[in-house]
Amino acid sequence: MSGLTFAEALEQIAGRGAVLTDEPMRLHTTFRIGGPADYFVTVHSAEEIRDTLKLCRAQEIPCFLMGNGSNLLVSDDGFRGTVIRLGREYGAVRPEGDELVCEAGASLSAIASEALARRLTGFEFAGGIPGTLGGACLMNAGAYGGEMKQVLRSVDCLTPEGRMRTVPAAEAELGYRHSRFMDDGSVILGARIGLTEGSETEIRQRMEELSRKRREKQPLTMPSAGSTFKRPEGYFAGKLIMDAGLRGYRVGGAQVSEKHCGFVVNTGGATAADVCRLICDVRDRVRDTSGVTLVPEVRFLGAETPW
């Protein structure tokens, strides 16, 4: 690093003002929970992502790439390493016929809006998911009967060896809340989404219908990380939790939502420890009452996964 501190070396890559130290992660997650990250850098291009990862590896400093922080619970102790956040500048959405070519930092709502403007149907299900394309591809995000698997044509990624490559959707091993990228350590840089021509009126009506359902059924006014548990095959997590008598169950500032039992919410001042204890309590109670073991969908960032 030629005499530079690690923070200075990061700044050389990402630009002046792009690097923060001891940054509270509660400011960057929809849960509004999390201790400080040693380094927090905002990147703006695929090249900056590649060079930042290369620097972290060379210095043996752990790193974590994040988008909107909408499916993330960060330890109260924070993260001893570098959090790499995708900046808004790395969120372009470019139409090409019936396809949208998107960068990883593009919000799903922005992609849905572009699809509507181009009268392209098939992405309505994702318009209300509060995340970015990168995370959606990584975990094959879905809602209301739709999932990324249905619309992805290909995914651009950075391999652990630092090579940029394009993976056809058929080779991405997309399953329920899973993709090959969760296993092989690749970093998603962007994707090509394939849609079909449709009626602007019908697309808009469908988006408004799903938005209304979300407002009516989900605790959107409270900090959370969305659905806390994966859907067990043949069941709905929310109903299992409700049937176990856990609606409104609290640990500290964390609570099973009274509006939708599939959500854990921060009622104010919740800690990561509160949420982890609550998740474990819910998992154990549901297993005892139904025989079904719930698996958390939310990702944990910190010393070790607590469940």
C-alpha cells in the first residue's frame, strides 16, 4: 500500500469521502440495528468492487458486500472488517428490447418502474421488495407467486479469483431463496432480466394491487428485515408462529409482529441479541408445537451465526 493506511488505500479506489471508519451499521439496515463496522466503503463501479475486494484479500481483512441492508441483521458488536456498500451510481437500468440490463445496486422498485414505463410484464411481483438486484439474485428473492428465477436470463459476477464472468440463468442453480453464488463466493455485479410485452394499464393495476396487499398485511411502518423465516415446504411460517401462540411475543425491543407473524420488528431500541433470542425462541416453540423447524431467512453479519 506504499505507506498508506488501509482507509487511505480504500479511498484511493473509491474516491474522497467514500470511506468511513467505525460506522454504526444501524444507520444502514432496515432493522435499524447493528454495531460499528471497522471500515465502511461506498463503491460506484464493478472495477471499484473488484479492486476493493482485492485489497481486502491482500491485507487479510474480512469483507462483506451489501446493497440496501434490507435482509440483514448486524451484531451489536459490529463487524471487524470492511463493509462494501453499492452506491446509487451503481444502479443503472438499461432497456434492450424485451430485456432490462441492470447493475447490482439497482433497487427492485426502480427496475419495476422501468419495466412499467417500457410496458414490460413479469416483474410486478418484485416492485415492493425493499432490496437491490444483487441481493435478489443472490437469494432468488420472490413474493406473491413470482421469483427472480422466472425472469433472469443471465447474471454477471466476479469470481473469488477476481475474474468477471457471465453465468446463464440455467447454470445459476436457482432454488428457493438460494443460488450457486451463495456457495461459491462469487460477487454479483449485475443481471439481464427477460420480460414480455404487456398492457401498461394491466401492469400498473397489478403493481397497485400487490402494493395494497403489502400495506394491508405487512408491518411496513416498523423497522424489520422483511420475512424472518423461510417458508417450510407445505406450510406458511407466519401461520405456524401464530398457531404456536406467539403473535406479539417480545424479547426486549424485538417483537413478533401483531400484524403479520412472519415478521420480527424493532419496536424501538431492539438489539441484535434481542432479535437472535426471539428467533431462537420462535424456532423452538414452533418445533415443539408443530414438529416443523423454521430456518431464518434473514442474514446475520458478525462474529458467528447465533442460530
